[in-house]
Amino acid sequence: MDSNLSNKVTLKGKILIAVITLMFLISGITYMSLQKTVVIAYDGQEVEVKTLSNTVEAILKRQGIELEPEDKITPGLQDKITDGSRITVHRSFEIQLVDSGEERIIKTAESKVEDLLNSLEIQLEEQDMIQPALDTPLRKGEVITITRVMEEFLVEEHVIPFQSVIKYNDSLDYGTTKTVQEGKSGLKEVKFKLIYEDGIEVAREVVDEIIHENAANEIIEKGTLNFVVTSRGETARYRKAITMSASAYDAGYESTGKRPGDPYYGVTASGTQVRPGVVAVDPRVIPLGTKLYIESLDGMPSYGYAVAEDTGGAIRGNKIDLYFENRSDALRFGRRNVKVYILE
């Protein structure tokens, strides 16, 4: 081989080596330009890696970092990364969520209570209550309680009861009463605000009242007159006055069934001797031994002072039998209404 040919071969070899070297150089420059340095923070550690991968997901897979579905990755798995990017893996943990009394376990990687609600698309109404507060950081085992608060209004009709008013009247006999005005109930409309927590009523307050009809009080006059003026102009204090049906009797057989000579002739139920001023009563109404004043109601002379010492088979309830010495006087009296004052 002559020297010219040898020189040509040597020249070609040098050119080939130069081309290959240039290609390696260009490839190295290209590789260096495509390679990125990324910091990955996970499980309490930070790792710096160099990679040609373009997405977060690809880098984590290449590094063998396994993820749970609830883990939160920043930036997102499909986001592109650049040189100097930082990837943070927030590991999920369990918390307990109680909403309207219903409990469930949630696995989350959110950092605050508010972020958790947003991720679960849980909305709070204005009056709903949540514990802990929305800006509270989330920790493993946290218990979040949502109380649903609802208001509603209720309208009811209520009867307004009438009141009994006592007025004292010194023109009425002591112990007697007189209704001078009948009581009448009224009617009102009451509006309530009801507050419910998780469907249970916890408060009720009156917000409005409309009176459709006022109540009318019952007015009762109560007698305070406790002195009786006798037919002789004397005054006697009494504690009770009763209007009674009065009849008359004498000691004879027609009235008592006894004749003179009978050991019980003229003897009262109290064992006393019958005399003017003795009257027969029902002991359940007027006890025996009670002192009385008997006033006429028909303009006839009053019987006057008396003592309840006798009884009679026909004298029951508000009946009284007045003793007269003469049969004719008893018959003349007949039967009439009288006012009987029970004296003190």
C-alpha cells in the first residue's frame, strides 16, 4: 500500500472518531438538559432524585413509592414537573365523622376540617353547628360532630281563662255570695319558634301573640254583713245566714203523736222541756244547741231568738219547725220561707 492510500485511510478514521465523539457529546448535552432534580417529601423524609420522567405519577412509580387512594399528592399525579420541583405525599388517616347523629369512619389526607367537608361535598347551613371549628387542623382519630339545626314556626289557638274577682259587699249577709258577672274565656293566637337539633326539639319560644277575644272576669260579691237587727231593735252578731222552709208545731198529739201523761210529752230530742223559742232542725245542717235568730221574709212578725233543741221525722235539709204553745198559732203560721241566722 502506497503512502497516499495509507494517509487517506488514516484521515477517514480520524474523521469517523471525531463524528462519534461529537455524537456522544451531543447526546450527553441533551441528556443533561432533559434530566431534572426533584425533591420528594413522604413518610417523614425528603429524597432528592434526578429523573427524566415528566409527571408526578411517573416519578413516584419509578421511585417505588406506593400510594393509597385517599393519599393526597401535591402537585397532582398528572401534573408536569420541572427542574427543582417538590413533590409532597400526604398520607391518609382515619377520623370519625358524626353527621345528624349518624357515625362513619372516613379516611382522609386533608389538613383542616373545612378541607375535609369540601372534599366530601358536605354543606353546612347557616345555623348548623360543627365541632371542632372549620379551621381546626385534622389529626388521626379526630372526632368531627355536625349538629343540624332547623327552625320552624307553629301557630296555635289558646284559650285565655277568665279570672274570678271577689268583691266584698257589706250589704250582703256574711257568708253569702252573689255572682254579678259571669266569667267568659277569651281566645288568642300564639306563634312559636321551634328549634330542632338533629330532628329533636330542644327549644320553643313565643315570638308573637294576637288576642282575638279578651277574657271577661267573673265577678263575685261576698257578703260581709254579719250583724242582724232584731224586731226589737237589738243587734246580734252571726256567722252564717240560711234561707229555710219553715213550718210550725205544738206539743199536742197532732204534731208529736204524744198526749199529756206520756212520759215524753213536751220533751225535746235534747231532753229539754219544749217552750217558745225551741225549734226542730236537721242536725246535719244545724247542730243541736245552736243559738239562732229567725227572721220573717214576708212582712209578718219574725219568730225571733231561738235554740235548736228538737228534731222531726220530716225535718230534713234546709227545713225548720218552729214551736208554738197554741195549736191555733201553729196552724196560722202554716209554711213559709224564713231567714235563719246562726248566731255566734
